[in-house]
Amino acid sequence: MNEYSIIIRPIVTEQGMHLANTKNAYSFEVRRNANKMQIRDAVEKLYNVKVLDVRTANVKGKLRRRGRSFGRMASWKKAVVALHKDNHIDLF
């Protein structure tokens, strides 16, 4: 896997922006089989920053309903990456 295939997209939410402003931490959707070291290397190479900490969570897909039939959204992996205080990522 290369850096471009590990990180799928940044997650831009109110809580994510609050974390970015207060704790200099950014959240990303990553591949399910990526580990913390691969995520650290990918963020450092793609955004040219120094990563201090990586926290991951497996997010279960929500149950959705359309008429009488039920389905489930896909499960995904979330990574919260804390950066060095001198670095930041411009998401906009």
C-alpha cells in the first residue's frame, strides 16, 4: 500500500475542527487494514508534518431502512492524528 491508498479522506466536522484548533489533532478515514505506523508515515509524507500520536477506532456501519427492507452501511476505520505544535494542516 502506498500513502495515497491508506488515507481515504479527511473528516471535516464541528468536533473535528474543535480538536484541530485546541489539540492540533486531525481526523481521517483510513483503510480498514492499515495500522498506526502506516497511518503515521502516510500523513507525514502527504502533508509534510511531524506526527506525535495516532489513535484509531473501528466505526460500525449504521442500520438503514428503505421501505420494508433493512440494510447496513459499510463499516469504516477512523484515525485521529495529533501533530507537533509547530505543524498544522490546511483542510480548506
